[in-house]
Amino acid sequence: MCGRFTLTTNDYIAVARALDADFVAHADECRARYNIAPGDEHPIVWLDDGPHPHRVMRIARWGMSGADDDRFHINARSETVHSRPAFRDALCGHRCLVPADGFFEWTGDKNNRLPLWFHRPDAKLLVFAGLYRDGIDAKTGEVTRRFTILTTRCNDVVASAHDRMPVILDEEARTAWLEPPPVDIHTWPGVFARMQPLLGPAPNSTLVATEVSNRVNKVGNDDASCIAESRHIRQTSLF
């Protein structure tokens, strides 16, 4: 499960550069985010398959409608993504990277939910595996690119809070996740077989857990105080 996450920098150009992607956006779209919630806009990276394939980073909206339903899915289980009609066409041709620097899970009972922020020990960039699809607003006709984050079984660090975690891709896996599959396996069973090794839990050393302010419990709160108790906040660069 990944229901909230962070990208605590407003230097989206540097994020794009770190991911070898071209990026164009309005200045008001580039702000530090401390409590990204379903339905929010966020940058994603995909491979533009034009005459000269290259990575691009653009703003999309979190929550992807399925091919066979009108619900918005913020997560897709990596173990079954190939067998779900909602996702398997996106698995074949619409894979993306979702830049972040942490995600939240909660412990405790429902009346005293204690948030944990999972992030790298060095506070640098995390990259989640994602899928995207363009949706058309029935009322306005506007086309909006929307994405979902793949999840996998938890590692030992996340296990104290949840049995699922986002699929986190290292640099080599990011390239493999984005690049198009060979023509002879360009169907969802072949694509899944090729991608499956990338979709396990991240090594335990990838993450640490930090208790943070319960302000993050409310989606309307989105400022540095959401992770104010973190010992790692802005001590080192994302890059």
C-alpha cells in the first residue's frame, strides 16, 4: 500500500536531470510536497517513443482509471498486475517512474494513528514503479494523464507498519522498467515475465523509518511541519 508520499524539493529541474528526463512545466507546478495524496498532481517520467525516444517528465494526476472500470486506482499489486484487465495494457506500453523521497504508513489504533515516514538514510531520491493512462473528463472533454504506483510485499523495515510497500527501482531497474520490450514478447504475459524480477521489495538498507508529526494525518496539511520531527529533513541533498 502507498497512500501518501513526499517529494520535498521545489527543484523539479534537478529531479528531471537526475532521471535523465526532459522537463517543461509552469513554475506554480514545481513546489515541495510533504503530504502528496490521491488525486493530487505530481511529476512522472515516461519514455517518449517518437522518432528519437527519450525520457520526459510531466505533471500527471495520482489515481488511474482501469481499462475495464471507472474507479481510480492509486496502487496496483505487482503480483497480479498482468492478470488484471484494468492494468495489463498499461503494463505493456505505459510504464513510468514516480519520483519521491519518502512515503508514509501508520501504526497504532484508529484513535491514535502514529505516522512513520520511510525514506533513504541519506535523504536522496526514491523512484517508484508506476503505470499511466490518459483519461477523458466526461464533462469537459479534457484529457488528463493519470498514474498508479505498483506495490509489492514489504521488507523488514516496513513490516512493523504494513505488509505492502511501493516498488522502489534502483538506477539499473529504472532503465529496464521504461525501455520497450522486444517485439516478440510485446504481449502482457511476456512483458510481465520480463518485468517480474524488478518488482520485489527493496533491500532493507534502502530505507529507514522516522516518526513524524501527526499533522500528516490530515491531507490538507502539506508543509515541512508534516515531517518536522525527522532527523534527516533537508540535511543532505536529494542529488
